[in-house]
Amino acid sequence: MHIEINHDNHIQYDESVERHVRQTLDSTLSRFADQVTRIEVHLHDKNAERRGNGDRHCLLEAKVEGRPPLAASEDADTIAAAITGAAKKLQRRLDSDLGRLH
């Protein structure tokens, strides 16, 4: 499962963010590793320099072999919370979508 991470200039992106993304996706989506070929991660701050609640946004798009892509997103106060929330939502979408096939 290939993970591609994209972010805007307003996200404090460093090794810890990348590590959190990879660990979160590995732990929540590992059972789908055979079907999901790629996950695109899009991180951005909706309010830029202004502070606000729920302004960190994470969008995950999973490319599933032989199926249309599935997406999930989450807004949160921190980028870590947004990543975790979006991963849980994507896990439920994959469970639902791929569960119907079996």
C-alpha cells in the first residue's frame, strides 16, 4: 500500500506528522493492504494563519484495486486528530464497501 502525503504551506509538516500518518494508516487499514493499492493524504489548515477550532483538515483517498476510489475526511483542532478521525472513517467506508463484495 503506497502512501502519498500532500500538505499546504500552513501545516507544520515534519517527520513526526509523516510518522503519525504512516502509523495511523498502517494500524487502521492493514487488513485492506491486499485491496488498497494507494492512499493519498491531503492535509491543510482551513483558516491559514488565523486560529480557530476545527480548522485542521485531513482528506484521505483510497485507490482500491478494481473499484472506484473511496474518500473520507475529518476536521479537528489538531492535525493529528484530523488524521486519526479520517483514518477511522475510511476504515468504516472500506469495511462497508468491501464487505458487500464478500
